[in-house]
Amino acid sequence: MSAVPKKASTEKTKTQSFYDSIAEVHNLALRVNGYRKSVAKYLRSLDLDIGADSFVLDGGSGTGIVTLGFQDAGFRPRQTIAFDLSAKSLHVARDEFKKEKKIDHKLISPVQGNILDLPFADDTFDLILSCGVLEYVTLDHGLREMSRVLKVGGKLVFIPVKPSLVGSVLEFLYKFKIHPVENVRKISQKYFKIVGNHKFPISEPMGWSKSIFLLEKNRPPNSKTR
């Protein structure tokens, strides 16, 4: 078994064209600002039930920084899908994965597509990682779609851009819209249980613009526990 994607639309959007054009520069910026190290440190602190038979989705993976942070944390699932709209970003990510000597890059599959139309079956993934992608879409639609492909009891590590000075600069540069924290909490609870809300130390650059919500997929109403 594998998380085999269905055929996805490849119609080019403005957002895709934008990230295709900045992929290499964006990757360099993320490499020097410590995002990967911060993500790895946080994920190591969690009691995630991820093993050799698990399937993981990095939704909005970009050039693969969060996927690599996940690997740095010591997790080795059966398959990780690096999913992004930008073909160029995925090309850069694939090269970055191949450079890593401590991981098996063949277990990481880059897949291009739209986060609002994930080409995967319901209840496919044990864990989803998502950093800086839902700012481009309607939050309710994005979280609902991620909930659809996540198994009941599975976790979503949701890393939104938070309202801040740095966040406002990124909002302007990257042409997205920050979701108010109260909206993140309210809409998340429609599909998930909030089991953690991490704030990065001020010493970590990631904390200047990001926070983390650890979400767990709710059991559907009226479902029976076996």
C-alpha cells in the first residue's frame, strides 16, 4: 500500500508562478533562518505515533524545509508526501532530499497539486504537517480538506503565520493574508481537537512570524467505537 495520488489539475495559477520564480532564493532564505532546526526541536518534543507503516503528508511543502525538519527529528515513516503547488519548488526539494545522507530520499515523494483539492483518498495519512500555505486559501476549506485525508485520531501540525511586525512584512512580500488567531482557533475546532499551542522562543527566528497548533482529528459525530 502507498499514498498513491489521483490525477491532479496542473493549471498554473498566479501563486504557483510566483513561487516557481522565487523557489531557489526562498529555499536559501529558509536554510539560513533556522526554520528546519526549530521544527525538528518541536517535533522531537511530541509523542507522535509514527512508525515504519505510517503515511505522512507535508501539505504546502515548498522546498522541503519542514519535511527535512521532520526527518531530523528522527521519524522514518513508510512514505512522506511533499505536496505543493509550485513545480519549481518541488524540483528544488527533490534535489535537497537527495543531498541528505541520513535519510532515504526514495521514501519521500514530491507531488504537485492544490491544497484545496488533495488527490488522496479519505483517511489516508497518520500525520499532516502544514506551514504557511493556508494563508493563501479560505481557512475553513483548507482545514476541512486536510481533515478529510487524515485518519481519525491522526495529528495535524499546523504552523500558521501569526499577526506580528514580521508577519505583516511577509504578508506583503509573499502576497498572502494572515488569518486572525481567534479564527484559527474557532475554525480548527470544527474539524479537530486542539491539543497544543506552541510558541517559539524569541531567540528562534521562526517565532518572529509563526506559531504552532497541534490538532487531532475528531471522531465523526454519531460514529461508533469498535
